[in-house]
Amino acid sequence: TVEGPVDIAPAPAVEATIRAVEQGKSTGEGTATVRFKNARGITREALKAMQAESDRPLTIRADSMSANGKQVQVRIEFDPASVKKALNLHASSTSEQARDIEAILAKQFEGPLQVVCCEQRSFGQAVQIAVKLDADVLASEKTVLYSYDAATGACTQIDVKTRIDSNGYLRFASGSGGVVVVSTGEPK
């Protein structure tokens, strides 16, 4: 695991890949999972170097951690072979920006909501995203995702399948990042 906040360059990415491949071999896993904590971004060169170093499929797992470093707030997972550009991997549901947007949107939605701010607006392909839900959002039987455009104030529904796992994470696949609103109710 490489811990940040850092931009992942080729050398540390290759070191993390070597460790992940060795671990995958020792456990018999077919895919090597390379883990990054609080990474800001990863260069295309680092992604290419990682693929060149691995003799098996790779998964990148970028975890944005809570302030105390003990809980994953947002996880972004993807196959580096399909990435065509550098990516910003930072995301948060507890940042000042997320809380400010949540306060604005609370007036526009029925029921509890949670805002996730992904620094990357478009990933260029579908990535797997997991968001640790706040208790009031988790208690709801229904969640709907919206993309929020701060320039216009508009929310557009994101049509993706979601599921909540046994650990309270909302999981979905999307090619879009930016500001994602997890709503338990309809817009007013």
C-alpha cells in the first residue's frame, strides 16, 4: 500500500505492483490488487509501468480515508489497462466542500442526503465506486444518485445500479465523478 496524499509516480507504483503480484501468487489469486491510500493522482506513465511489471490482471484500489485514517470514506477501483489518461483519485464525503454543497442541496431534496466530491470529473471508463454512507442515509430503503453541477445548480439523475453492502457502503459503477449526490428522497 502506498500512502499519500501523493501523486503516484512510476517508481512507487511499480514497487506496489511487485508486492501485489507477489501476494497474489502466494495466495493463489488470479488478479493482483494494488492499494493506494489518500492518493491524489496517478500518471499514465505509472499505470503503464504497473502493467508492464505484472504477469496477471491488475486492479487499482484507491482509498480516500477518514481524518483519523481508520475508515475508508470513498473507494475507487479500476482496471489500469483500460485507462487512457492520468487520473485524480481523491474523493471525499466529509470535506468542507462536500458539507457546503450538502447544506445547499438539503433545501432542494426531501429526506437525508450525502454529497461525495470526486476530484476527477470523468474517468474515461466505468470505475467501481464505494461510499461509506452516513447513518441517516443508510437507514433509508431507497437511494438515488444525482450529478450536481455547481455552475448551474442543476442535479441530473445518474442511471446506475446501486447496492448497499453489509458494511454500509453504497457501491456502483460509473464513468463520471465530480459531485455525486446520494439522495434518499426526490427533489422538491
